[in-house]
Amino acid sequence: MIQTVVYDTRPYDRKHLEHAAAGRIRWRFHDHRLNAETALTAEGAQVVCVFVNDHADRVCLEKLARAGIRMVALRCAGFNNVDVPAAKDLGIALTRVPAYSPHAVAEHAVALLLTLNRKIHRAFNRVREFNFSLNGLEGAEVYRKTIGIVGTGRIGKVAATIFRGFEARVLAYDPQPATDWAAAHGVQYTDLPELLRSSDVISLHLPLLPETRHLLNKDNIPTLKPGAIIINTSRGKLIETQALIDGLKSGRLGGVALDVYEEEEGIFYEDLSGQVVLDDVLSRLLTFPNVLITSHQGFLTHEALAEIARVTVENILRFERGEEFLPETTL
Ligand code: NAI
């Protein structure tokens, strides 16, 4: 039976991978991450399974190859943490899960907006202390508001459709507009400055690229509609965080909800509740009553995790049988 070492394992990874494999893969689960220092812990296996914070650089891959590893299965879509040419040189097969559930992330963006907009995060804490006062909890409706969707790929399209269900007006910006889809769903494409000026809510659904870094910044945040709410479930570095803080302090921004943060690496996914947090920017953000932060959990649904596990397991079993990988999963 093929043996696979899983790095950076969380209880939910283990549950879904074991379920999908149904006894057909011998697993070894490690809590720690894969990098050049830890690569030797793969000894004896044929496959390693990694996530976004594992670092499979050339040195690491060379060690894996010497330890007998022939395949790296990424249980995520992004692959910036793996040296793809080095894996090719070493004859190590690479797979990933390019798309699992756009609904998971789109619904999380909507959940963040509704929580923030209706002040549910504050109401939850109040009621637990038997404070049933409504003062300060006045919210606003999504109905008939203008929602600006930046990036209308898989996730942005689902988010736009959900917002149309609220009878909101949906504006969109994408350098590659899906015009037929927009016409069918009553979504209106516009340019980015116009979207930023006119939207009550701006939700980001585009990838992080050199040209999209700090898409929202100190120059354009002051041009947003007064009271605008920003939702980011895509990548932290799309927003210049200091400019967000300035926008919140000046009152220009009505609220900010983030599932991702510029400097999240080493913070998100960890329990730091017993430690002194050294990131002053994140600490400042968390002091605002109109800021809501989740720890990069947009993908964390039963359905998405089951799909990630299904594709990963299927590719490992195909590798064992010498068959081709599932379409579009090979790197
Ligand atoms: P996708 O590749 O299907 O769509 C991305 C869209 O962004 C494309 O239509 C593209 O043309 C557009 N785009 C590219 N440059 C742009 C620009 N400068 N301005 C506006 N639009 C631009 O990607 P998908 O699957 O919809 O994912 C979107 C984002 O969601 C990704 O960046 C990914 O990082 C993030 N994500 C977050 C997760 C979470 O757990 N929070 C989980 C999965 C993805």
C-alpha cells in the first residue's frame, strides 16, 4: 500500500483524508511543516501531502528525492511555495487541487458582510453578558445597496449572484469581463475608479499578482463612498493595511471585514491566545468596533474539505497505479 506523509496536519485534514482514502493509503500525519530542515521525516514514504505554509524549495525537494519521495500532492490551489522546475528536474510528480468550492469562499464573504453590517459580532458578546440593550446596534440593509465585486472569476461570480438575490445593484470590475454572464445576472461592468467611487460595499475576489498588490491603497481609499465597507477574502497583500487604518480613523470607511491579512503568515491558523502579539498593525485593527477578522477560513466547509481530500486521494491512488492524474491537477 502506498505510504503518504501529510505535513501541517489539522484535525479536519486528517478526518477528511482518512475518510476519502477508506483504508487504501497508509498515512503518516505530522503537525509540523515541511521544509528543508524537516524533509527527512518523509523517509520511508513515496508521497508527501502539503499545504500553503509548507516550503518545498529545491534543497527540500532534493532531500525528499533522496528519501525516496516520488510525488508531492498539494491539498490547495496555490503553488507559490513549491519549486516546480526543481521538482521536474528531480522527477517528482506534482499535483494540486485547482478549484474546490467557490461557494465556500463567496458565502463567507457574504457572512462577513452581514455580521459586520448588522453588528452581530457585538450583539453576540452583549447578550452573553445579559446585556439586552440595542443602543449602538443599528445596522443597514443590503437591499438596493450598490455592491462592487472586484474580480469576477469563480468566486466573484458566486458572490455577485448571491448579492443579486438580496436585490442589490451589483457593479463589477475585471480586466477579462464575462459579459454574457453579467447580462444574464443583471451585473454591470465598470472601471475600477468608478466602482470604488459608487459602491457601498467593495468585495475583493481577484488573485494577488505584482500588479494587484495594494490594489486598495492610501491614494484610492480616500476616494471611496463615505461609509463604504471593504470585504477581503482573497489575499491580504491586495490592501495596504495602514491605509485601511487611516480610513477607519478618519471615519471614511464604515467597516472592514478581512479573512486574509497582509502579514498573516505565522499568525493565522495558530493559537496565540497565551502570547504577546508583536504585530502592532493587526493589534490596532482589532481595536475597532467596525472591524471583523477571521483567520483565513473561507475555504473551511465540509464540502470544500471533502472535495480537496477526494481529489488528493484520487491522484495518489492513480500515481500508485501508474495512471494519469485527474484533469487540470498536474503542475
Ligand atoms: P479565478 O482565477 O477564478 O478568478 C480571478 C478573477 O480575477 C479572474 O476573472 C481575473 O480575470 C480577475 N482579475 C485578475 N486581475 C484582476 C485585476 N487587476 N482586477 C480585477 N480582477 C482581476 O479565482 P477564484 O477561484 O475566483 O479566487 C479568487 C481569489 O480568492 C484568489 O485570489 C484566491 O487567492 C482567493 N481564495 C481565498 C480563499 C480563502 O480561504 N479565503 C480560498 C480560495 C481562494
